[in-house]
Amino acid sequence: MPQQQSKSILLVGASRGLGEAMAHVFVARGWRVVGTVRNDSPNGLRELARDHPDQVGIERLDIIDPDQIAALGRRLAGSGFDMLFVNAGTANHDQSETIADTSTEEFVRVMVTNALGVMRAVEGLQGLVRADGVIGVMSSGQGSIANNEKGGHEVYRGSKAALNQYMRSYAARHAGDGRALALMAPGWIRTELGGPEAPFSVEETIPELVDTLIAQQGREGLRFIDRHGATVPW
Ligand SMILES: NC(=O)c1ccc[n+]([C@@H]2O[C@H](COP(=O)([O-])OP(=O)(O)OC[C@H]3O[C@@H](n4cnc5c(N)ncnc54)[C@H](OP(=O)(O)O)[C@@H]3O)[C@@H](O)[C@H]2O)c1
């Protein structure tokens, strides 16, 4: 009997934090992972690739550079990934500042990374995903407009709400094309971005998040979901 081919994911932003943890879990689930990093520095993904050379590949990508997205698309043409997941994201350095207090430079940096860069990566790399595959992006519960009753984290919230809006437009343009689309709200997790006060570790959360993403296969259309698979209000 022919061997079943392992599933594959193109994971954008896999050098550390949630992205690196996702790479570990996908490998443990038997998937082949192509993870992207921005530079040659040592990181957890490189260690994973050393330990699992048959399962892990590494590519370079900074999502704020459209030329790099196009070049990656050309390098990986014909790959037929089962999933594309754009995890890359950033936050403004002072999360307590209000929108009007934020410098223009910082506003632009966060918005260009979290909204424009992520959507350019989705648009530029979606052709690498199989017709029955999954395209996911890392949003945040803070991107929910309906749930914003406490305020705070204003620039970051706005960038993730913008991302959600752009994914809705993407979904509308791609209605009926068969793929599952997911905006993931992972919960507040201890990473460099999440900070040491976050209630959850990557070990507690990322296996469930990965299994929820895998379960999206075959579920056409866009969902804004948490790591348990529950719907998050827009
Ligand atoms: N941690 C949380 O509590 C939490 C909650 C909700 C949502 N999120 C979202 O989850 C994602 C990952 O967050 P994290 O907590 O793991 O943050 P993190 O530890 O700061 O890691 C951020 C990751 O994104 C990559 N990245 C940043 N800018 C990039 C760019 N321009 N091009 C390509 N890669 C880029 C980083 O690469 P480098 O190593 O090269 O910098 C790194 O791999 C983000 O989208 C974040 O908004 C996190």
C-alpha cells in the first residue's frame, strides 16, 4: 500500500514565542513544517530543524517587505501546503499609551506589521495552499470590537481589529473557493509579547490551538475562534 503523505504547513513567524511552539506541536503531530524567520540568529526553530531534518525546513521572510513575500512564493511554488498560518505580529512598546499619545512612527510600525504585512503574506502565499486547505492568521481576543468594554492596548487592539476586517474582505472575495479560513484568538500567553504576567504557558495552550486549527480542515469559510474552537464575537 502506498504510504500516506504527511500533511504540511507553511508557518510564518516561527522563530520564537507562539510560532516556535506551534512548530514543535505540528512536528509532534507528524506534520512537515516550513517555518519562516527574519534573520540568521540562532533560535528554537533552527534547533527543531536540526533534530527533525526530514520534517522541518526554514525560509527567510520579513512580512513588511512585499518583495520577500513574492520571492518566497516563487521559491515554494508547487508545494501544495495543507495549511498556511501567519503568526507574525508585534505590539507597541508602551501598551498603556492611548491612541492619541502614540507616536505616528509606532502606530505605523504596529499597523503595517499586524494588518498590512499579514494580509500581504496571506494574499501573496495563498496560492501555495491546496484547494481543500486551511489559511489561518493569528489575531487576538483584543481584536474583538464587541468585547472591548475595558479599553486599553489601543494601538494593538486596533491593528488586530483591522486584521479581522481585512480577513472578512478576503473571505468575501474568496467565497466558495473551498478553503477554511481562521482568525485565531490564542488567549493571553507568556511570551516576549505576552509578558510575564500572562496567565497561560505555551505548553498549556499551543497543543490545543494546533488541534483546533487542524480540525478546521474541510470547514469552508471564515471563523474568528479561540484556541478551544469557540466563536469569538466580532
Ligand atoms: N502572547 C500572547 O498573549 C498573544 C495573545 C494574542 C495574540 N498574540 C499574537 O500571537 C502572535 C505571536 O505572538 P508572540 O506572543 O509569540 O510574540 P513574540 O514572542 O514577540 O514573537 C513574535 C514573532 O513574530 C515574528 N515577527 C514579528 N514581526 C515580523 C515581521 N515583520 N516579519 C516576520 N516575522 C515577524 C517574530 O520574529 P523575530 O524573532 O524575527 O522578531 C517572532 O517570531 C502575534 O501575532 C501576536 O499578536 C499573542
